[in-house]
Amino acid sequence: MSKARTFSKAEIMDAARAAAETGMCARLHKTGEIEFLHTIQNNEKNEEDESAESALERWVNEGRTRRSA
């Protein structure tokens, strides 16, 4: 079994900066691979206001979607 890789502070900051610039998120794997992923929040621009009710409804709907998948 291989040893988990430790990322340097500079590598983590570079990955975070690149992810922020592209609107993606970065996942740092134990193998040393840095994976960039699209996030649902960044792909869907909500034009509506973010009230507590709409945030709760969105959270409930996302939970239903995950359970049915």
C-alpha cells in the first residue's frame, strides 16, 4: 500500500486559486492527483433572491435527488 501524499502549502494555494478563477472546485487526492470538478452552485446562476424559504426548499430537493439516484 502506498503512502498518502502530503501537499505543500503552495500547491494547495495554487489549486485553490485555479479553482476560484475557473469557477470550479479542487479535490486533492491522497495519490497526489489534483482533480478539478464543476459544482452545481457555480453552473446554475440563481436569479432569485436567496431567502431562507428558498434555501430550505433547494436543500430538500437536492436531498431527494441524491436519495433517488
